[in-house]
Amino acid sequence: MTKFLTTAAILAAITTGASAADLKAETGQSINLGSVSGAAYYTVEENGLRLVATVADGETGAPIRFVSTLEDGQALTIAVPAGEGKNPEELTFRRDGDRLTVDNGDDLRAALTD
């Protein structure tokens, strides 16, 4: 867990007032899904953009890593239950050509952290 927290602390965050933001290749971005937070980055591979997102529930939760190679037009959504009667916290990573965006459907400032 210490490695994960150190890695997450090193990764830079991108903040914007838009509902979606571009990720930059090989540049980490902090992500937040309520009590679950972590980091995401992607690399350019021969067969697509390889997205890696690692999240954990607080400092004591076990980290969970999501890895997906996205082709143009594909998306990956990470959702965390928010409790009975509440909508889940969600982040969607979308590939559009050479761009990879992250969107939570609301104001992105709620999903990205410094």
C-alpha cells in the first residue's frame, strides 16, 4: 500500500472546469470516486492506448488496478457504489482518435484531485 500511495502522490493532477479533460500520454492523473481514490495514466502501444487506473478505499483499502487497451471509439467506466438509494460514483475514460478523456458526467473538478 505504501508503494501505491507514494506513486499516487508523485503523479500530477490536471484540473479543469469542463466536464471532461484530456489525459496526456505517460502523465499520471489523480482520480477520486467518493471515498475511493487513486491514479490513472496511459501509454501509446502498437495495438491501442493502454490505460492503467489504480484505486483504493482510503489509506487502508487494498489497491485495485484496472488495465485496458482502448481502440478508437472505445470506453472504460469505473463505478463505485455510493450506498442505498444513491447513484454510484463513476468515471469514464474514452478514446477519441489520439485523445483519451476522463469524464464523470458532472463537473470534472469533483473527480480530479491535486
